[in-house]
Amino acid sequence: MTKNHKAQIISAPQRKGGVGKSTMICSLAGWLAKDGAKVCIIDTDPQKTCERWMEKQEIGVSVLYLDNDELLAPSVQKLSADFDVIFIDTAGYKSAMAMYAIALSDLVLIPSKASEPDAEGAIRTWNHVKSIGITSAKKARSYIVFTDVDKTAKITQVVKDAISAEGAEFLEKPLWSRTGFKEMHSHGGLPSGSALTALREFIGSLQISGLIDFYNIERATQNG
Ligand SMILES: Nc1ncnc2c1ncn2[C@@H]1O[C@H](COP(=O)(O)OP(=O)(O)OP(=O)(O)O)[C@@H](O)[C@H]1O
Ligand SMILES: [Mg+2]
């Protein structure tokens, strides 16, 4: 990493709670750290889900808890030189903190479970991200990500159609519903068993889409 290296900023806002924001962030952060990336999570949710996960793991992810929205931008700016990836976890409601997190992001992954209320929240968050993109200099790439999806659930296609009808984009590969994603909050670290396989597949799809800068830089270095 060079001195002027700038971290990729990834947030996972959703105005609806309990959609899998913190689980996705901890999983991605853990996987990237395992692959050698320098990873920081800025946990802005008073529930401190990410901070509590981090305290139980030794995978090398740094977590900073921040409850003052005015300090988010300066903190990101300061940390940006020292990390490859900075995740920002936000509480599940519309807030100034979530707005700042979106405005600072390079990539916005909007989690949604495969239910109508969750998709409604995801679409409204998508529109929020687009509005911020119009008014700010930095335009994040943004996608809805399906989380906790049961392979047999028929609702999923209905939800996908509703999202497409609104002009929002989603990633084809979901984070499948696996018990390991629940257990990881108790033991810290990466999820185990079939949840780890689901996570590997999800990260693979992000890599193929070129969405994670750390892997793009790694590939470019290997090729040249
Ligand atoms: N892929 C998954 N498979 C199984 N369970 C999951 C998955 N993703 C999330 N969960 C479970 O769903 C619940 C909510 O997840 P999580 O706390 O990550 O959501 P959140 O959006 O961060 O919630 P909040 O709005 O309260 O911050 C947790 O019990 C978590 O273990
Ligand atoms: Mg959370």
C-alpha cells in the first residue's frame, strides 16, 4: 500500500431494520481481512452489532464506533490512507448519519430480505442514494443485495420484479439463508459451514463484477 492509498468506502444503508446490514458487513469485512486486506468498520449504530462481533474475533478487522454524524466525514478522510476498505454500518432508519455514509461511499450495497416490506425499504433507499448522487460530487455504484434468502421461496421473483419495475438494480447472487450467519455474531470471525460457502460465492460474484477494488488492484498487480 502506498502512502497516498485511498480506501474504498462501502456502506450498506437500508431505512428498514433487521435486513442483514451488519451481518453482510461483518462477513465481507472478515473475508477481505482473511485475504490480506486492511479493513476497518465504522459502526455508527448504537446497537454496536459490528463492534460486538469484532470483540469476539481475531481476524484483524478494526472497528471504530462513532455516534456523532459530524465526525463521520473527517474520520473517513483520516482513516482512508491506512486501510484498503472502510465499511460504514448504519442504523436501520433514515438519518443524517446514513445520508453522510451514502455521500462518502464508492459502493452502496442495499440489503433486502426477500419480502415485500424489505423490498419497499430497499427501493426507497435506492432512490435516496440516487438523489444524493445527483447532488454530490462522488457518485457511488449502488445495488440491492438479497439477504437471508431461502432457495425455495417463491416470493423472491415477485420481489425482483417489483424492484426492476422501479428501475432499481440488484445483484443476481444473494446471500443465502444459512444458520452460520446467525452464529457468527456469537463466536465472532467468519461464518462456518454452508454459510462460508454462501459467502465465498457472494464475494466471487462481487469480484467478477469488479466491485471490490482490493481484488481489482491485486489482479492488476499479478498481471503486470
Ligand atoms: N444470510 C443470512 N442467513 C441467515 N440469517 C441471516 C442472514 N443475514 C442476516 N441474518 C439474520 O437476520 C437478523 C438481522 O440481521 P442483521 O442484524 O445483520 O440486520 P441489520 O439490518 O443490521 O439489523 P438492524 O437494523 O437492527 O441493525 C440477524 O438475526 C441475522 O443473524
Ligand atoms: Mg445492524
